[in-house]
Amino acid sequence: MKDILLITPPFTQLNTPYPATAYIKGFLNTKNISSHQIDLGIEVILELFSKNGLRKVFNVSIGLHHVSENSQRIFALREEYIKTIDQVILFLQNQNPTLARQICSMNFLPEASRFNQLDDMEFAFGNMGLQDKAKHLATLYLEDLSDYIVENIDSDFGFSRYAERLGKSAHSFDELYSKINNSHSFIDEITLDILKKKLELVQPKLVCFSVPFPGNLYSAFRCAKLIKETYPHIKTAMGGGFPNTELRDIKDQRVFEFIDFITLDDGELPLELVYENVCQAEALEAEYKRTFFLENGEVIYKNNSKKHDYKQAEVGTPDYSDLQLDHYISVIEVANPMHSLWSDGRWNKLTMAHGCYWGKCTFCDISLDYIRIYEPISAKILVDRIEELIQTTGETGFHFVDEAAPPALMREVALEILRRNLVVTWWTNIRFEKSFTQDLCFLLKISGCVAVSGGLEVASDRLLKLIDKGVSVDQVARVTRNFTEAGIMVHAYLMYGYPTQTVQETVDSLEMVRQLFEMGILQSGFWHQFAMTAHSPVGQNPEEFGVTPIKQEILFANNDIDFVDKTGINHSKFSFGLKKSLFNYMHGINFEMPLQDWFDFKIPRTTIDPDYIHDSLLEEENFAFKPNSKIIFLDRNVIAEDFVKTKKGNSYNLTRITFHLKTNILKIELEKEKADWLISVLQDNSIENAKKITLLQLKNQYEEHLEDFELFWFSKPMQQLKENGIILSL
């Protein structure tokens, strides 16, 4: 028996748990509040995609002559699907790796329409990339089955969402309320059966649903309805990304037929107070923090607690216990190594800093706490949590889910990882700002960083200024170059249809993106159409951005706002061409195709010079002497050998210093005095030394015994050390 049951309703990710319940469970541990967590999504998927599940799917009667040819084919091959499904799932759980050879034989999996889109497998995976190639084929196999389910069994099904349409821009609760009270769907039956078993096992007093996205909303309500009907003594609560952004103005009392409490923003303190009011003796006046509930038939919002929200250092380490980590499945939807990070591999999720250190982008919800309140965690605490999660989960992969990870903190985390001699693999979200120099990118790489994702948005300097992004296209190009040259993959979030954006700017933005991919400094991207939200500067001051909102009565969800752009352009018609071209660019092909060929309507010629990105990369980083730069000495594998060199009758005492790097050997020769000084500096300022020396301090030390530090610092041997990452200037 546990006090609290934390539930992530179907569906989020297949390869790794959505972290919200793990974050909350970690906090509850610090308060000695007993809890249990489940990811209903993965459990439903594994029940559905099993021999027993597929038998039930194919036993559902369909009008075989009235369905698509694709569904007819899948139904005809149903015994092949039933025969192979369990082994394929085991393979995707990394429990049956030898199956890769069978899958790649191309005569093992039944194939339907998804395989018609098959990429050039040799280009994508080479001759020996069997595991990834097999994952991609197995993913197409699952997507074929998903297409069959959507067409014939449950039109709301999706691997990372369920009935998403009902949650998106649902200003009224009517349609969702009607569906909740209708008969159970095929997916509902599986979900609720699993939920009943969990409730009997855990016997909670309070069930908390974490609803990060619109695609989790329907299932959360459907589960809550079961609890109210079958276990009326159990209280229910809801929090997470969807309520935080969409339900801040909720007025419909019917919502509280299913959910007793809805909490907003950081969930730790609101949930603690709800728990105290539900599970402990009631105080004279119940205290709540940012909580909606029903009182005397009216929806009320109570925020009467004087307690402050917990600092990030106080909320504990995320706790993934109870979640069946070895049951998650890795899939590869697109044959692109950067793109696959979202769906392939198990990642422990952590946050470097609460909120966004920039917090200015005009399309973003910067008025809400999850963006507005910026609070970084110290590198030491963060790496403590990394070590703790490695111990408890056995996984060394980390995805930092920041809005934008701060460069200075990323540097300190990288140094702390190196000091502790940890082997981790990590990636995160960033802003493409100039702080990401070649040296910083190299440091991040050797600490285990393999990828970053960031918002380029509209690749137009005029619109980037209107967005208040704080970057230019030139700057993005140089930063992505720095990451790529360090061996870190880069994904760009791309936007079209921003207010006042012209057709010419859309075409020019696509040309910028084409050049970034052609130069090899961008590996992955995703286009999305601009959406105006109620909590963004555009949504709060639409007239300043040339848009007119369409007024609607809000009783339920309030985030996305319908609007009319004064340009009158139908931006959605660009969607297919933008995404098709990007798909090609991500695969390194068809850069030479005219932009017009991606669209079935006339577009203007681009005004961007074909060498624009190439020329912007010719600008070198500023190598001026920067006294306040922190200097990092990374290499400790040094062998010094003194020798005498004679030139024109003169003898010179020199030292040859050999650096054994991981992949090569570097040798430099210096005058003995300078070599002795350099070796002592390397020893005194090793990576283990938490205190970093500045360039000015280094200069002063040098000139106590020797002359002209700058001549020495910019000499050829020292340049070699910098180019090979032995000395970094940050």
C-alpha cells in the first residue's frame, strides 16, 4: 500500500519514461511520502503489440472489401505478424540482438506500405550497421500495424499520443466530456484493465496524473472516470505541462466529476499540500498552492499557502524505481543519427536549470513560471545526481531537458564530469549563441556530449529580431560549425508562418536551411508552423505583431489562439514542401534541386546568395588576447626529454615534450626554461584543480621569470597545443 500513485497516461515515448513522475517521486522521497509510479503508455503498447494483443486486433471484424489495399494486405499477412511480433519487441528492447540478421535479410518481416518509403539502406547504415538498420525496419513494421489499427480499430491511436485532437485548443469541454462518457474504445479496454490491476496492487489514497501533452489528456480523464466509479474513496489530481499552459482559466465544473485537484506550475509544493489535505488530518483551514478544485459547486482557485516553492537543490534526485526500464523499446523512425535520439536509447532525464536564462522569445510562454523563473543548479549537485542515477538505473545516457541549457553551466558540468573521471553520454537543448566557441564545444564533446538541439526558428535576420531570439543566421552558422567540428551533432527547430512573414522570407529561410545542411554543419531539423499562445508576448500584445485574435469563450483549455495575420498568406500550404525538402537534406541528397521543385505552386526565386553560409564561415573567431579567459589544461600524459641543439656553432638547451593523445601523438620543442615553466603549469593546473587560472594570471606568472608572454602564447608550438585541445581558453 502506498499513499500516492503517480501515473503517466498513454502515450508519450516508447524508448524512455517521460520524467515528470520520476521527478515528483524523487521529491516525495525527501518528504518520506510513500509513492508508486507507472507509465501506462509503455504497458499498453507492450500489451497491444504482443501475440495475444494482435490476435485481438485481427479478431475485430472489418469490412475487408471496404478498407484500403494496405489494410487488406496486413490482414492477409496477419499470421506472419502474430508469429514475429514478440521476437521483434524483444529485439527492440535490446534483449534479442541476434534477430537483427534475420530482420535485415528482408525476408523475415511482413512488409506493407511503410516499406515503400524505405531509405537507401546502404547509404543510411553502411554494410555493417545491422542493429540500427534492423531497428529502422522493425519500426516500419510497427508503423504498418499502427496504420491498420488507426484505419480499422481506433482512429485516435498513435505511438506518442492518444486522441490528441480532443486536447488541442479545446476551449470547450463538450467533445471531450462526450467521449469520456461514451463506450470504451479498444485501447481504453487495455488501458483500464492494466490500471485496475495496479490500483488493487498499490491501493493508493491519492492518484496523480501527469499530463504533459494534449495526447495524454483523454486517457487521463478516462482513467480518472474509472477510479471515481470503482474506487470512490480515492482522490485524483492532475498536473504537468498541459494543465500548466492550457488550464489556467478553467471554469467548467464537469471537469471535477473526474479530477479532484488540478495544480499549476512546479508541482512539488502544490502536491505536498494536496497530500496533507487528503491523507492527513485536516487543518483548521486547508492550505493550497496554485490549485483548482470544486467547492460548493463552483470552480475555485486557491493559492493561500505562504510557503515558498522548493529550490531546485532541495527537490531531490529523480527516482525511476517502479518503472520497468528494460521494457522500453528503441525505434528509429528516420534514418538520421541525430533525429533518432528522441526515439532510440534509454535516457535518464535531468534539468540543468529551471526556466530559461534568455526568456525573451516573443512566441514563447515567457510569462509562465516554467520559463520565467530561472534557477540553475550547481554543477556539483547535478553531477552528484548523475552518479546517483547511474547507480540506480544502470544507464549512463542523459538527456538534459532544459528550455535552453546555460553555456557557463554546461562548461562547469563538463569539467565536473571530467574531474570525476565519469563515462557518460549526454545531449541537451541550447540557444545558438556566440559563447559556444570551438574550445567550449571541444570541452563538451570530451565530457560526453554527443548532440545539441536549438531554435533557429525562421532563418531570416529581420524575423529573428522580431522574435527577439538574440541570434543572427551568421552566428547560428558559426556555432553549428563549432559543434560539428567538435563531433557534436546539431538539430535545429525551424518555424514558418510567423506574424508578418512574407512568402519571400519563407523561401529565403528554406534556402538558408538548405545551405546549412549542404555545408554539413546541420545534421537534423524539424519545421513547425507558428502557433500563437495566450501566454506569449505575441498572444498578449497581438496588435504589435500585426495579427488579430479570433475571440472565443474559454471554459476549458486556453493556450493556442486562432488569429488572422494581416498579410493574408495561407502559410499552411508550405508545410508539405518544407518538410519534404528537409527530409531530403537530412539524408544528404538533392541539394542541387531548385527550391521550386519542392512545391506544387509558384514560389519566388530566393534572394539569398548561393554562397551566403559558406562566406559567413570564413570569418575567423577573434583570437585577441583576452585577459579574463579561463585556461583549461586537459592533458596529463606528458613525457619530457632534454637535448642540445647546435645551430651555426651555437648550442641551445631544448626540451622535447611528447603528448600522448587518445588518437595521436603530438611533439613540440621549446627552450628548456619555457618547457620547464609549461610542464609546471600543466601539473599545477590539471583538470582536477577546481580553481581555474585566468590568462592574465598565467601571463603574470610567466613574466616573473621569462619575457614577452604574448609572443610565447601565440607561438607555433603553443598553437599546436590549442588546436589539439590540450589547452582550452573559455
